[in-house]
Amino acid sequence: MSQTVTPGTKTKSKTKTAPKTQRPPLWKVILLNDDFTPREFVVLVLKAVFRMNESHANAVMMTAHQKGACVIAVYTRDVAETKAKEATEMGKAKGYPLFFTTEKEE
Ligand code: TYC
């Protein structure tokens, strides 16, 4: 069997296949509301650990305050877990119940 192939011409099926490069799964960091941590302290932690500016940190803090929780960012699992732990520890060091958790993004 013979087939003429023009250089640079695709002879295979045009059906799209999944890319070979896999992106790592992402994990959400979630801020939980509580009745004790001062609002200003939550904002301070969001700015320090999650590199948020004042207005974004305020908006995120208020969403958690009003709705009970707020997804604040997505990272690879390692980074998400490290930041959640670090931020929770900052509250703990001051005696506050401030809590950050992580969840896999589906
Ligand atoms: N609810 C707290 C208060 O009224 C403030 C707060 C907001 C705490 C968001 C945690 O994730 C939080 N002092």
C-alpha cells in the first residue's frame, strides 16, 4: 500500500485527543467564620499569608462573616495545606479560633 505524504501535512485523524501534559489537581483554601476573631485580625492574616490587598481581604472576610465560609484561593495541594496551617496558626498564637481548611476542587 502506498500513500503520498506532503511534508507538514497531518495524515492522522483530526479527532482532538486529550493533551499529554496533565495539570495537577487544585485545592481550595476555605476561611470559616467564628464569633470571636476580630475582623481586623482576619484581614491582617489574609494580607500576610495570601498576599491580598486591603480591599480584597476585607471583601473575603465579610463574605465569610456573613455566609459562614468563603473560598479564598486555589493552589496545588501542598501550598494550600501549608498556607491554611500557617494562617490557622497565626490565630491560635493569639488565642483565636480562626480556622482555614482545604478541599479538593472537582
Ligand atoms: N465573625 C467575626 C466577628 O464578628 C469576624 C470574622 C470574620 C471571623 C470572618 C472569622 O472567617 C472569619 N468578630
